[in-house]
Amino acid sequence: MASSNTVLLKEIWLDFKRFSGTYALVFLVLLSAFAVIYLTHINRQTTSELEVLYSMQDELDIEWRNLLLEQNSLAEHSEIEHKAEQQLLMMRPKPHEEIIIKIP
């Protein structure tokens, strides 16, 4: 019984040595396949994140345009004058109250 086990182990070892190149190639093919699967997964995740970032960029661009429009409307002279009169109770000086200073 022991000799049959020894013979079997020798046969397996010889078989492994004879086809070691084939086993190495099979291992490398499997490794390559798993690498392709993993990199495809990473690529899909990154593409999905990129799409989310593009949509956020679009939303921020829209908000920026709206803020620019609001800034332009608030910077108009009539708006400033209206707020000065309503909130700060300021009035335009009368012509006889104006003082003109000339710099020589």
C-alpha cells in the first residue's frame, strides 16, 4: 500500500513537472481574466462617478448664472436708491443744500 502511494506521488510530481508550463499559462490566463473583470468594474464605477460630477457641475453653473443675474439686478442704480430710501430713510439733497467742491 505504501509503495502504491509513493508511486502515485511520483507520477503526480512527474506529471506536474512535465506540464508545469501549461499550468503556469492556465494560471496566468485566469489571473488576466480576473484583472479584466476587476478593471472593467472600476471603469464602470469611475464613469458613474464622473456622470454624477458632470450633473453637479451643471447645477452649479445654473446657480452661478442665477447669482450673476441677481447681482446685476441688485447693483442697478434704481434698486440701490430704492433701498436707501426705504430701509435707511435717506433722501436726495435739495439743490440749495448741495455743496460743490472744486479741487485746484
